[in-house]
Amino acid sequence: MSKDQRLGILFAIIGSMLWGTSGSVAQFVFTNKSISPLWLVGIRMFFAGSLLLIWYGISDGKKVFSIWKNRSSAITLLFFAFLGMLPSQLAYFMAIKYGNAPTATVLQFLGPLFIIIYLAIANWKMPRRIDLISIALALFGTFLLVTQGHFNKLALAPLALIWGLLAGLSQASYTLIPRKLLHELDARLVVGWAMLLGSIPFLPVVVTTKVSHITLSEILSVIFIVIFGTMFAYLLYLKSVQHIEPSTTGMLSAFEPLTATILSVTLLSTPISTPEIIGGIFILATAFLQSIGSKS
């Protein structure tokens, strides 16, 4: 293994751990009843999007607005912002609000399942054998996660399950919609504009919400989510794919739910049962299978 590959693996792991940590930090922030997911999503996307565009602008100057000069690119960007970025961010934090960071992060990994289904329908083609195995694993893992193995009851709050499934679905749209844009343009430009646009519907909530009794630790937590859990996590992801295959980065992203689980259990006393752990492993296995399948 070369030095560049080792560096890429390190970047991917640290970036995934920062994403996982931000989920647990968000769970902590929501203990303050006056801080809502809508407020946090608006703050996160506005400032993270602005920082990405500033970062891109410093290196490429006048090209910050270049994406708007092409009608097709502009339309795709709008779809990505409001059908990919916005629902992905909102559903994830709502799933944390009504459940917890570990289950929300794991359910978000159902994205490949929805991508498989979409591509099969769009191409009018039966999924590959490895895709069918992935679907079976994902469904069984989800069953264990939300029922703890009991057929007659839900161990997860219905709203947490619904928002978690929506997080997985929106993660699929987040992945599929901007493929052409990310191939043609710098990812900082695409994601920066998508975040900034996606934050617009939340700005009235951000401006009018009076956050009461907010402590210094909660302020620092919000800053962490914006800077480290979004900006630096994304920077490290970009750096990782420069040194290793995207499929490898995808597999290493399993450190995200692992980190969220460890921190939530140890620091926030989130209860996690054995069936939930097994279910999470089954769901994460789909990402590994899809990474392997993409190489074949």
C-alpha cells in the first residue's frame, strides 16, 4: 500500500468519524427543547454552504457564479438543492430528534437500497444477484433495528422510523441527482450552492426562533456541527477520493454509524440492544456489497 493510499484511508476514516460525531452532538443539542431540527438544519446549511463557496471563491475567484450560466446546470442544481440536499439534511436531524443518532445514521445507510430499486425501474432491468442479496440484508436489518426481533411491537418510535426511512430515501436522491454536475464541476461549488439554496426555506425559522437557556456547551456544539461535522468532514472526504477509489471511501464510511453509536452509548447513555446492533450490521453490509459490486 502506497503512502497516498494510506493517507486517503486516513482522510476517509476521520471524515466519517466527524460526520458520526456531529450526529451524536446533534442528539445532545436537541436536549434543549428550544432548539429544533429546523433551526439547526437552517444554521448548518447556510453557514456550511457559505464556507464552501468562500473556500471555492478564494481558489477560483469569479467562477463562483459559473454554474448559473448554463440553463441545464442551474435546473439540476435547483433539483439537487430542494429534492436532494434539503430533505436529506432535514430527515436525518428529525430522525435524531425523535430517535437517536445511531439508528438515524444506520437508517440513512438504506440509501443504496432505494438506489437499486430506482435503477431497476428506470432501466427496466432486474437487479443483479448481489443487489437482491443487498435488498434482503437491508430489509432484515431494518426489521431487527426497529423491532428488536419482536414481531408484535416497534422498539423504535414511529416518527423516528418514518424520518429514518425518509433519510435513506433522500440520501438516494442526494446521490443520484447531482451525478452529472459533480462530474463536470467542482464539488465544492455544487454542494456549496445546494446547501445555501436549501437553507432558504429555514431562514424564517432561524430568524424568528428565540433560543432560550442556551449554554456555552450547546453553542460550541452547534459550531462543531457546522465547522467540523460539515465543513471539515466534507473537505476530508474530497481529499480521500483523490487518493483512493470511491468504493473504498464508501466502505470506510461505516465509521460514521460506528462513531455515532459509541459516542451516544458512552456519553449520552443511549440504550442499544443486541438485535439493534445485528440489524445495523446487516444494513451496513449492503454498502460493502454495493462497493464490491461496483468493481465487478
